[in-house]
Amino acid sequence: MQCVVFDMDGVLFDSEKLVLQCWEQTAQAHHIPDIQTACRSCLGSNAASARQKFLEKYGADFPYDTYKQEMSARYWQQVETGKLVLKPGVREMLQFLREQHIPAAIASSTRRAAVRQQITLFGLQDFFRKIIGGDMVQQSKPHPEIYQTACAAMDVPPACAYAVEDSYNGIRAASRAGMHPIMIPDLLPPTPEMEQLAEQIFPDMAAFQAFLKASQKK
């Protein structure tokens, strides 16, 4: 395998839970019902797609942009106070890939600037050769564009790259791009569809690293 492309939220950082918590606080303040369902439907989606999903659920007059800004302010306040944490095994995995000379990239539905801000906060920026954010592509996951873009940027055929994902839309996108999808579940449990689309499903990053180590020995 020539490279590994990581999703960010829910894969590198335990950020999905933090976003959900901030949406719940915003929903409580404004009496927005069933916010968990709305948020879970957006996992793996970029900003434009998430906005559309909220409007479909709550109506065209729903003040999404206002609430999203409020939620985002809460989120970054949490980040600044140290509430954002790395997922277990991430730093060890990135160090292992560096030692094996396997390049890594990020393909995240989050804006590129926000991705850079968060990985820099944890000193991870030098581990990634390329960062593709959701604002750099036209189509949101499950469309394969972001993974196609990442593979092109890395100059690696999709068939020679792993894509590490936690969301259904992410696994669908990686599969449609012709990559080798790896699922490490976060908020969403594996489904029969995910078991079919993912090449492997691991409980955590350490298990994926062990799989790569074993693959290197073959």
C-alpha cells in the first residue's frame, strides 16, 4: 500500500462527540427538537451538505447559519480549554507510518483552515503530506470527489491507498473512489452495508496499526 488517507473528525480527534454536545447545548437554548438525529445524519458531510440536511428536517426558514455559528463558538471554546482530545493510538500510528516511509494525508469534510488549526494544536502537521478540506471540493461525501482529489494530490492510484473512516458517508465515498476503506467506528456502529463496503473494521487505531504491521511482514 502506497499511502494512508485519514478522515479527521471521529478518526484522528474525538471531536464528533464534542460537536454533538455543543449542538445539544444550542438546541436546548433554542428549543430545537431531535437534534441528535439531525447531527447524526450529517456525519461525514461538508458544511453545505449539513446545512441542507438541517433545512430539510426543520424547514426552509430554520435559522441554521445563526445556530451553526453559535454551536461553532461553543466548540472552539471547548477546544481552547483543552476539551478536544486525540483518539487513542493516533500519534503512535502516524509515527509508525513515518518510520515505514508510508505517506499520510487527510481528507476531511471540515474546512481546510479548521483542519490545519486543529492538527497544528496537537503538533501533527508534519505527519501529513497533503490536507484536503471539504471547502476544496464541490461534492460532499458520500460522493468520492474528496478521496479522488486526495489520491491525485498524493500521486497515488486509489487502488493503492487506504482510507480510514468512522462515518457511513465516508466509507461510501472511499469505496466509490476505488480505495481500500478501513472503518474505525465512532458514533455510528457498523451495519451490514459497512461490513460489505469496508475492507476491514477495527475497534481502534491500534488494531489497524497491528494489521499494517502484519501486512508489512508478508
